[in-house]
Amino acid sequence: MKKFSPDYCPLTYATKVVSGKWKLFIISRLVEKPLRYGQIKTACETISEKMLTSQLKELEADGIISRKIYAEVPPRVEYSLTPFGNDLVNALAPLHAWGIDYMEHKKIPFPKYN
């Protein structure tokens, strides 16, 4: 059997893009509409400023989200999913459903998001 590096496995590569404690949660908040930094920070109650900035930069660098700067005073910046980000959300939908089933099976409470 040929040996291959896990770095060339599409599933391994894909999971590297979304690995990080907050990335999937941030993506889930951007599904409905673009959000400003402060709105994302409010949704991710316990995330530090440094971590949120880092996670947003990584998601933007990976092409999952985009950052739009409006020429206004005061400046306004919104984050939204890119087409690749929307594709990722669609790919993760079955995993999300499985996660709900698994949490119910393990009797782990989870919030119902708006």
C-alpha cells in the first residue's frame, strides 16, 4: 500500500481550515446576514479581542469570509460569508444535524439560536 502524507488528504485539509475553538461558531453567526465586529463579539460572549481578531483574519485568509470596509465616519466594517463559505456551511449541515443528535443522546443541553 502506498504511503501518503495526511497533508494531502482533502478531509484533513478541510478540517484545518475550520479548526480553532471559535471558527465554526463565527461561521454559524454569519449564515443569516453580514455582521460587524462588535456584533460577532457579542455573539461569542467569552472570546477575547485578540482571539476574535485572529480567527477572523484566518477565516478571511482562507477565503471563507470577506471583510467589507465602508467609507463612512465613523468607519464601518462588516464580515460576511464568501461563496466558499456558503459552500462550507452546506457541507457542514449534516455534521450539524449529527451534532444535535449526539448532544441529545449524551443529554448535553444546547441553546436554540435565533
